[in-house]
Amino acid sequence: MLSTYIKLLLMALFWGGTFIAGRVLAQSVGPYSGAFLRFAVASACLAAIMLKLERHPARPAGWHLALLLLMGMTGIFAYNVLFLKGLKLIEAGRAAIIIANNPIGIALMAAIFFGERLNILKAAGILVSVCGAVIVITRGEAAALFTGGFGRGELYILGCVASWVAYSLLGKLVMARLSPLAAVTFSSAAGTLCLFPAALMDGLLDAGSYPLAAWGSIVYLGFFGTVLGFVWYYEGIQRIGPVRAGLFINFVPVFAVLLSVLLLGEPLTLSLIAGAALVCTGVCLTTLGAYRS
């Protein structure tokens, strides 16, 4: 049991580190090329793991193929291109706090599209988390929302949240037939194929000239940030349940902010600390609310 908790904590650390690796990668590699190479690595590893763990994985057919393609276009293509575009423009720590609102968006959209109950805890969590995101996006100046005081970087990262919410809701439909590992593996492969033509136009053929730091970031994002993080997260869900495993996601923005300060020298501002605290509290309330629904 202890090993499960250690793996979940490392998962949060690895996911927090993706913001630092993404920030480094975005400075020297185009977003389409970076996203393609990340998921070329991830898809190969996920396929090997799936074939080892699931000797006869269910084969997607019919409308599930269309859903997997949409998952690839939202959670792989759109999310990761916007992720790298955003991280080229804004600090890794700020991006991490904004993206930490993913569970909030999922809970809200699941209530709208799937009729899932939105109880007091969920509603309170959504409100608290959104307030935290506003503080981070506007650097503590809420009036900036109405005066255009935030830029393209923040909009790209908000687009990441929208993409991940869509990916997650589509996954809910696909996993009625496929296992989580199979759904992620097939959608990752679909997204990688869709990224390939755009990556060719984005300088992929010049990959041999990428700096060593960029290649290190690609390997980290593909293997540690995607494959290990995913496998350990679902292993945790299987062993200790979705609620307790899901609470470890609250450590992701904390690790991201700490790593951005330590490794990138980004400032630790009061608005960032306050926003992080509110977002983590909101996600925790929403997770507990989902358990009590």
C-alpha cells in the first residue's frame, strides 16, 4: 500500500514537471513538432505496455473509432499544441495553476451533458477554484478581466482546459467499451498521426539540430509525464479508489510552482500563492463532492 502512495506522489511530481519541460521545449521547438515527438514517444511506450498487460485488448469499431479520433484531436492535438504555445509566452507556474482547473471543468460539463448531480460541495469547489484561477490569470487584479489585462498565453492555457474537458467527456463514452489504458493508447496514436503533417510544416525535419535540453524535455514529457504518470495514476485508482487517488492531483500545481521557482527562477508572487491555495481547495471540494453524489 505504501508503494502505491509513493507512486501517486511521484506521479504528481512528474505531472508538475511537465510544465517546466514544456516551458524549456517551447523556447526552441515549434508547438506541432514538440507535441508530435512527445506523443510519438508516449504512443510507442503505451502500445508496448497495453500489449503486455492486456493480451487481448478490445478492438474499437464503429462510432468508437470516431470518438477516439475526436479524443486524439482534443486531448492530444489541441491540448498539447496550445500547451506549448502558452508556455512559450507565460510562466510555467501560472500555467499549472490555470490547468489545475481541469477537474472543475469536467465536473461542470458532466453535470450539463450527462446529468451528473451538482451538489453543494461540487458547487462550492467550482466557485472557489474559479476565483483562484481569476487571481492567477489577472495577477491579483480582477479588473483586468474587463480591461484586456491578460494576453494570448493565458488564452492558450485556458484553451488547454477546454480541450482536456472535451477529451475527458469523450473518454467517458469510449471507456464503456475500452479499458482506460486502451482508450489512452488508441487516442494517443490517433492524435500523433494527426500531428504528423502539421509537424512536418513546423520544422520536424530539422529535429537533428534541436538542442540537448529540447530532447531531454521530449523524453521527459513522453515517458515520465505521460506514460508513467498515466499508468501509476490508474494503478492507484485500482488499489485505493478514485477519490483518494484523485486527491493527489492537488499536488501537481504545488510541485509545478516549486519546480518553476527552483529550476527556472520564476517569481513566487502573493497572487500565485493565493490562487494556488484556492484552486487546490476547490479541486479537493469537487473531488469529495463527486464521492458523495
